[in-house]
Amino acid sequence: MAFLYVGLSRDPREVPSPLLDKPAPAFALSQLHDPASQLTNADLKGKVWLLNVWASWCVSCRVEHPLLMQLAASNVVPVYGLDYKDKPDAGRAWLAKNGNPYTASAVDLDGRVGIDYGVYGVPETFLIDKQGVVRYKQIGPLTVESLQQKILPLVRELQK
């Protein structure tokens, strides 16, 4: 009974990630808007950044998208996208219609990078520090509360 109580009282968005406090898995993927160029996590060393896993077919991604647009406009932290198991044309069209909050977005057509990151489903967001270490994982859509209470305070701390 105790295990059931503990399990039911946990927030499903706070599934422990084996990546926390470990180096983010390496990737080198084509950029969504410039397929001839690659985006790698090695390019991002030295800065605190968010990796937002999204897709044009994802209903919950539509829910969090306005918040991502606000976050991008604030210039507090760069947001990079990982277009997960999506057709690049569909991803580009979706961003053209809804706005593009991403500094750049990489195409994870077969989902291999998502698997490396332990993605359960989209959207998911990872906070990565200047050394390339995963410091936080948000499962499900970002919310005002998750940004204000967890992510942005941690971003400020890591940017020091």
C-alpha cells in the first residue's frame, strides 16, 4: 500500500531521468531550416540552453507553443528544437504558421537522438548547462509554473 500511495502522489511530469547531472548525449543532425548545416550539442558548449523536443503532429506541443514564443522573445535562455519523428516539410510549415521560437531546430527523423535522451513522448524539454550536462528534464508541455518555479531560477543560477 505504501508503494501505491507514493506512486500515486508523484507528479507524472517529474519522472526521474538517468541523464540528470550527466553529460547530454552527443548528436549531429541536419538543421530544419538549413538541411546542409548540422546542429551539434558540441556547438552549444559554453552556454546554458534548452532543448525542446517537439513535432508538428503533437497536440500538446500546440499547448506549450505560445509560452515558448514568449520565452524566446525574453532572450533569457536560447531554446533549440528537436523536431522528433516528423517530416521536415511538416515541421517547417508548422513553424511558419505558428511562429518559430527556436534559435535552431534539428531534425530527428528516425527518433534515435530522442531515444538517446530518453524521450517518452513529445513535448519534453531539457535544461543543459555550460559544460553540456543535463540539469533538468520537463516531461510534457511547459507551463508558466514550471518556468517560473523551476526552470528559470535554475537557468539564472547556471548562468552565473
